[in-house]
Amino acid sequence: MVEWGGREGTKQVVIVFVFLALALIVLSLRLFTRVIVTRNHGLEDWVIAAAFCFSVAQASLVLVEVQHGQGLPQSDLSQDELIGLRKTLWKAIPTYLAGLTLTKLSILLQYMRIFKDRLIRRIIIGMLVFVAFFGVWAILGSFFLCTPVHYFWDRVGEAKCMNLKAKWFVDAAVNIITDLIILSMPMPYLKGLNLPKRQRVGLIVVFALGGFVCLVSMARLGPLYVISNTQDVSKHNGPAAFLSSMEVNVGIICASLPSLRAITLRTCSRRSSHPQPERTNHAGWWQFDKRNDNIELEEGHRQNESGSGSAITKVVSIKMDTQERRESGRKLSIWSTHNGGIFDGGAAKAWIRSGE
């Protein structure tokens, strides 16, 4: 009896669990930032956590596949091992699609908190509906690739099966297209941020890292074509399996990186103990600290509000959604845009306009 998929199977497991560990680290930092640091977590954080749960399940299924001999030629496996491998593959496909769908939904829900422009919000809502419905269709379709279902793994009796190549490539194509749309949606708004060029470019780069998900999705197309045309599932399924797992984990990482800005800023602020000169007429990132009622500008520059009375009005006009947010003692990270909109990384909701 084959107990392991040889060297090829070991490579698959290592790749899968390395990216799973990276996703766990970044997701943990995200939840720490949103729940502990900014105390302003939202639905998108729990949706991405659910996506990670599916990623863990998918990684476990890859491990089971390797235990059934994935990575070795089909001729080296017993009939029971081959059935076990096919049955695990049947479970892994909808698990992968569920993790990917939840990751996209989390990103779109985050966009809903960030952007207040009416047009982009309509686009986001449309994408939310489409991604949700397509995800449900793809997942359910993966459970019923064959009728009766068990024919997918035991090949016993007569059955009607979908065209696997068509199903898998439609799923892959739609996922790549939605990835590109989600990636491009915030770019025009990020370019309008009233930040120094270096910081604005850095923020755009952080969001653009989502392009790695598209690259992994495209790299997966080759192995997907091979597995949809071969009869030797055990030998050829490995690359498609670990690239699918990698795609979900890279998506979780890229979706979480923008949320880490708050903890990065806090760390940098604590390391800087030198006094900085005051600035006026500056629109950009601000922190409001209830303890000393100071206004802290980007890069640690501070301006004291208490002595000037209307110092804040000389720089920006701010309208808080609720008084409780101002009095809660939370630090709010805000980036102002050219037209008065904001990107706040989920730290708080405010409306900021450049002063004259």
C-alpha cells in the first residue's frame, strides 16, 4: 500500500503549508490591528477569517490527497487509494471555491467602508451581488459534477457528468476577471489622495499587490488544462492542487495588508521621540488623541489645538459621524482626498476637507 506521494507529494505539502502559515501570520496581525489597536472591526474581518478556515480545510485535503498517493503514477496505486484520491479531490474543489469567494467578498465589504462616492458604491454593490451568486453557483455545481455524485470517484454504473474542462475553465476565467476588476476599482481614488507622492505611491503599491492573486490564478490555468485532459489524476493533479491553495492564501494576505497600516504607524510613532516642527494648512493623515487633545500629522508632526482655539479649522474641516467616536479615545487614521472623501483603513468614519 502506498502511504505517501513520494518526493513530488512532499513538495506539494510544503508549498501549501508555507503559504498557509504566511496567511495565518498576516491575518492574525490584521485582526489584532482591527480588534485591539483601532477597535473598529467589521463584517469584512470575520468574512476573511471564514475564508481562512476554508483555506485550512483545503490544505488538509491536499495532505490527504498526498497520503492517497498524489504525485505518483496511477499505475502504482491500488483501487481503494485511487477512489480515496478522487473522493478527496471532489471535496477539495468546492472548498477552494468557497475560500476564494469569501476572500473577494471581504475585499468588497472593505471597499464599502472606505469609499463614499455614490458611483463606486453602486459598482461595489453590483460586484458583491455578482460574486456571491456566481460563487454559490460554482460551489453547488462542483458538488454535482456527476449524477449520481459518487460516480465522480468510483466510476461504477452509468452517470451523466458535466464537461469538466468547460466547468473548470469558466470558473477560472470568471475568477480572474473579477480579480482584475476588484484590483482596479480603488486605483483612481487612491491617486487623488492628498499625501506626499512617496506615501501615495506606497499606498497604491500595497493595493496593487493584489495583482499577485491574478498571477497565481493565471499560472493555475496550465495545470488545470492538464488535469482536465488526463486519465492519470494521481500523477498530474498536484500542481493544480497546491496552486489552488496558494491562490486562496495569497488572496487572504493581499486583502489583509492595507489593514496593517494602523499598527505600522503606531509602531513608527512610538520609536520617534524627537520633537517636530509645527505645520499648518496641511491635508493628509491625522491622528486625534483625546489624552492631550493634540493633532498629530503624518510622520509624527504635531500641532497643539488647545492653545489656539481654532487651529484645527485653519487646516481641515472635520465632521464626525458620531460624538462617541471623538470621545472614545481611539486614534483615527485618515487620508483626505481631493474632493473631500476619505480613506481611513477602517479606523473611523469622518469627512475631511482641505483648508484654504
